[in-house]
Amino acid sequence: MKDYRYITLRDYPELKETAAEWFHEKWGVPKEAYLECMDAYLNHETEYGWYLCLKDDHIVSGLGVIENDFHDRKDLSPNICAVYTEEDYRGKGIAGKLLDMAVEDLRTKGISPVYLVSDHVGFYERYGWEFLCLVQGDGEPDMTRMYIHR
């Protein structure tokens, strides 16, 4: 783990374009949507940030925080979004460390609890997340699990 660097985008704003492209490639959400959220964070219009893990100056894992991650429970905010770790780096606790980093960063800014949607069962619980309820994803036929970190 000592070869990894955990950063916020505010620490390295020069990575904005690279990070937006990386998230776009992983999730298929338009790069412009990521850039809009990242710009709001970098311009201090929001404290909902972007967190990255770097190895040899390459992004190996990342996540963001947004108001709502495309679901019908607009009252459950903010949401961790776009959690992704490159396949070769999974199982090393990297995503867990990023999740903890984001939750703690938000907590220091008076933002708690934090939510996320995922169909994964068992992963987020390892990092202090609790199942809260089912939510309807925008345009999704099935309900999705909503987690909370208090």
C-alpha cells in the first residue's frame, strides 16, 4: 500500500481532464458531466469532492460525491458515486480506503450522513456502511440498494 497515493482532486487540479476521462471510460457517463461536477468542487461551489488513488501517476481507483446518483430519493444526499478500482488492483483495500477518506473529509465539513447506491452485497458493509432501503434508479426497472454511512 505504500506505493499508492490517495489524493483529492483539489490537491491535484491538473488531473481534472485525466480523471474525467477515466471515470467516463469506466461508467459511460459523458465526460462533460464529470467535468461539471469537478469544476464545481475545484471552484469551491460545493464540498462534494473527487477522490483518487494513484500508482506511478496512473489512476487505479476513484470515486466522487454528488447530490444524487440517479435515483428517486432526492432527500438522501449526498451520494458517493462512480466507485471503481481497476481489476488488477482489486482486493487490496484501495476502494475501502477511498470510501473512508471521502466520508471523513465530508464529516470534517459537517456533512453526514453520506449515502450510496449499489447492487453489491457485503462489500460496503466491511467499511461501515449499512443497508438503508431500496430506491428506484432513474429509468431502471428494478429497485437498487441504498446504503448509509452515519
